[in-house]
Amino acid sequence: MKKLFSFLVLIFLVAGIQGTFSQEKKETPKIYDPQADARLDINNAVQQANTESKHVFVQVGGNWCPWCIRFHGYINADPEIKKLLDDNYVYVLLNYSTENRNAELLKSFGNPGRMGYPVFLILDRQGRLIHTQDSGLLEEGQSYNKNKVMTFLRNWSPEALDLTRMK
């Protein structure tokens, strides 16, 4: 009986170990391109924003950053947020990683990484930085607060900053 018990314990241990190793490892999406020419991407976005009367929304971060990946997924999964973003902004991902820190470009924007990652930059249609947003202020639990994200996007939209509309 003792041998049978030992044999069964051994089978369960082996099965448990095999199950652990055979589980598919979830691969983190790679949304940032470390090889991208961030300055060119921003210049192209500014040109598009100027043509479409939008602002540029720059998400600075890297594939190493779970909150960066999480925000990208969050805004793309919610149709209302996605529409608000698409209607008012040209969206750019700016890589910050060991492969490419984009140090000079980020320095020109006041080193926004001091706030943590992701960090969001709002550029006007001439490419001037008009706001830097600490993404931590938009978080809630292990995600983001929809009301805070929507308010942020509305408050920095071209329409919200159009002084000709205020009388």
C-alpha cells in the first residue's frame, strides 16, 4: 500500500510539473517600435493634425511597461473613448527603452518621463507642447477610470481650447 501511495504521489507531482511547463506563456503585445524614428513620426502626426484640425496625442513608454500596454488596450477596447480620441487627436506611440531612449526628443518636451510611464503629451497642430499628463492620475485599481480619461481627452481637445468659441 505504501508503494502504491508513493507511486500515486509521484504521478501527481509529474503531472503538475508538466502542466506548469506546458501552459502557453502569454506574450506581451509589442506596441512600441524601438527602431521607429520618433521625430519623423511626430512631424508626420503634426502635419496630419494641422490638416485635420486636431491635436497630437503622444503616449510615451515602452514594451517593458505593463501600464503602457494596458492603456493602449484600454483606449482601443472602449468605443466611446476610441471615438473621442480619433475625432480630436492623431495618436503616436513614442518609444522609451534601453534600445532607444529618444533622449534628445524627450528633452525637447521637458523630460516628461520624470512623471513615470506611460506619460502623455498633447501637442497643438503646430507641434507645440501644450500639456504633459501624468497617467497615474487617470488610474483606478488595475486599470483606468473612464470618466477621468474622457475628461482629460475632452479638456485638451482642439474644441475645448478654441478661444473663439468662448464669449
